[in-house]
Amino acid sequence: MPKMTGAEALTRQLRSEGVDTVFALPGVQIMNAFDAFYEHRNAMRLVHTRHEQATTYMADGYAKTSGKVGVAMVVPGPGALNAAAGLGTAYASSSPVLLISGQIASASLGRRRGELHEIEEQLDVFKPITKWNHRVTRVEEIPEAIHEAFRQLNTGRPRPVELEIPPDTLAESASTSIIAAEVHSSPAIDPSQIEKAAQLLAKAERPAIIAGGGTVTAGASRELVALAELLQSPVVTNQQSKGIIPDEHPLHLGVNYIITPVEALLQKTDVLLCVGTRLFFRDVDTNEMPKIIHIDIDKQEIGKNFTTEIGIVADAREALQRLLHELDSVTGRASRAQEVAELRAAFRSSIREIVPDQSAIIDVLRAELDDDAIVISGVTNLGYWSIIMMPVNQPRSFVTSSYFGTLGYAFPTALGAKVANPGRQVVALCGDGGFLYSPQELSTAARYGINVVAMVFNNNAYGASRWDQIHRFDEHFIGTDLHNPDFMKLAEAYGVVGIRTRPDELGASLREALATEAPVLLEVEVPIMMPPFQVVR
């Protein structure tokens, strides 16, 4: 076996697993790894950020839009804790992110000496927001640990993992071997359950489908659309699966998010096929649920929220392929396109009546963006409404922080998405409050030429909380107003393009921003607006 340092074993195993990009911020405990990255700089790109939180956000954006593992690396203690919000976001949205965290010296582990960046039992900190985490203390263990991390990331539900390596282990040398990457198989599917599901769907008079993020992970778009067309089943997506069926498809009803078309659909459904979703509804009468067939790669999700008639633990694509094969004799289903069109039109019309201004802005976004543009929907008013109203026709083109609702994630996540997709337009929908979590990453964008358009909707407030104070707390304003910088001067200071506009000028301004071969900060001045979870009529 060849002799190498722990840092060399780390970089070589990452390369073996197909890693081409690492998002990192340096520090003393991981400098040996940085030196090893230097030796591989032509094969593996290292993007250094200005804050550790951006490392995992960028890795998450990279992963969600490419389907590959996103890799981040930070020092222990404060560095790892700063990266935790991005890791929690990846956990909530089932994203394959690997965090390589430094550690204190092996001899000091567990001894409470007060070493630089020391956290006692740092592994325990990350257990609630990782699928698997592990610490290695010997050079020989590194290739196997990285390989296991990638097995965890590429099998079952793709949630993040964390791997810790002390600095002395990175520096030491030992004889070890690099392991070849593997293609992992999905769990075996119970054919009897597929047969039962096919029989139930074949007999159903008014079936419907709810498709979640697991269909995107599995690459099941073609199979989902084919099954919907075969059964003439309306399809509802969620915020993680927008684009898995084209928005314009005649059987796509809409998105299950806060204000949802699901309840109207369930009233007319006798069998509900749920694929790759944890199946969570707001304000739906669970006593009137139809028979449910639930397909998910994560066994724990099946039957957790609703009683399931048939549960199938499987990769979404493989299960849908099996169902299509079992249902190949089904023909002649009457078209339900008109029914779906009427439900969809009524739902969207009601939204436009509630929020005409937000609807108009989203219309402009869709009109100006390419069909394959990537939109990062931030935790801000236009981000919320874009989940419901933004037409998306391709999977991996619309990114949210799922149930984590991570304020401040949109801009750095967009940077990671652009690194993974340099030839596609990438736009981040940010509020002024959320954007100022990471304005320093304008420096990262400028340094690496990451030409994202950061749309900052500026109302000089934490808008949703301000709206809440107006309508629920008798205008007791405290803690929701913001003193913002001049965003145009901020853009100039970082060497990026700044454009200020209003909603009625947004089309021309966005067109200019998208045509600019540089990172753009596009400030849109807006009033306090109503969010979908605080509707006041």
C-alpha cells in the first residue's frame, strides 16, 4: 500500500468519489488539507467563502441543482457551528451534503483543556441534523470513512453527513489505499405490494397523485408524467418537487404549500398515490381521506402522518416503473384535463385576487427568465408566493429551504447552484433582512465570477413580522424595522453591478441584470406585503 498523509488520503478519496468542488474556509486545524488541495487544484476546485455559514449553503445549492454530493470543509467549534444552519437546511430538504469538520488534537479529545475551537463531543452537536456522522483518528481510516460517507449520501434518503478529522491525523503519514467509487443499488421492492397498488389504481375511478422531493432525487419525472397520463390522475407537487411535472402540463394542479389546492382535490379522489413525500397537509380534514398508496425510500415516513392502505419502501423511479408495467393493460381512461384546468384556474384566480402585486412580480420573473433558469426561493414575501405561483417546468430548477425556513440562506445557496450550473441563469429571491445575513459573499461572487442575480426586495423591515404586528398586535412596532445600507454603494464596494428598481420597472431591470456578465445586486423597492401564512382579507 502506498504511504501518504491523512490530508493526501482525504483529497485522493474525494477525487475517487467524483468530487470536483469543495466549499471551504481555512483555519489552523485544516491547513494540511488545504495544502493537499493545492496539489489537486487542477482537478478539484476549492471555493473559499467569507463566512462558514456559506460553505454548507453553497454545498447545498450545488447538490440540489446538480444531483451530486455537495462538499464543505470548516474548522471545528465556531466554524462548524456557523456551518450548522446550512447542514440543518440540507437535512430538512433531504440534500446530499458532506461536511468535513476539523477537530482539536487527538491527544486533547475529551480532556477539556480549553484547546482552540474545542467543543466537547462535537459529534453529538451534529447528530440531530445528519444522517450519519463519524470521527477518524488514524490515517488508515480516512479512505474507508469517506467511502462510507458517500454510501450514506447515495443510498436511501439523501440527508447530510459530517466527518471529523483531527489536525494531527491530517499531518501524519501511513500506508493506506484509496477505494474506488461504487454505484449503490436501491432496496429490493416487494412485488406483491406493487401488484396490490396496481390493482387498487386500476379500479380507482378518480385517482390522484402527490409527488414530493423523492421523485426529484430519483429522477422520476418521465415515469411520473407517464403514470399520470395513463391513469388520468391530477398531480399535486410540493415546494421540493416543483418542476417534476411541467407546470403547464394539463394534469398538474398546483403546489401543496400553505394555501393549497389539495383539499379541493381530495374531495373528488378515491385513491391517492403519494410518491417521495412525507405527506404533510395543513388544514385538511383527515377523517375524509381517500385510500392512500404511499411510496417512499424512507420506511419511517410511510404511515407516519396518515393511515396507509398500501406502503411501499422503494426508490420512486423504480417503483413507478414497476407500476407502469403492472398497469400496461389499462386503456381508455377519460381525460380529466378540463376538470384539472378548471380547478387550477379557480385556485390561481383566488391567489391573484388576494395578492395582485406579488402575482404581477412573479409574472415578470417567469416572462424574463429562461425556461431552465434556477430560482432560489428565499424566506421572504416574494419567495413564499413564488412557491405557490411561480411556473416551473424542469426539476432541480427551484430551490427552497423546506420546513427549516432558513432566513438568510438564499444568496449563498444561489452561489453554489451557479457553480454547479455555470451555463444557466440563477436568481436568488432575497428580502433585505435575509440578504444582510451574508452580504460579504458578494466578495466570493466577484472573486470567482459567480454571476448570480441577487434580487433584494427592500421594505426596510423584517416584513412578515412587521405585517404580523400591524394585523395582530395593534401596531406595537418593536424589533422589526431595519437600518439598511445603500445597496448600490454596497454593490460598488464589492465590485459587483448594482441596479435599483421598482416593481413597475422590474422587467427591464431584470433583463439588464441577466444580460450582465457579472454578479448583480438588483434592489427592488417594495412596501410591507401580505405573506401567505397571514392572509388578511
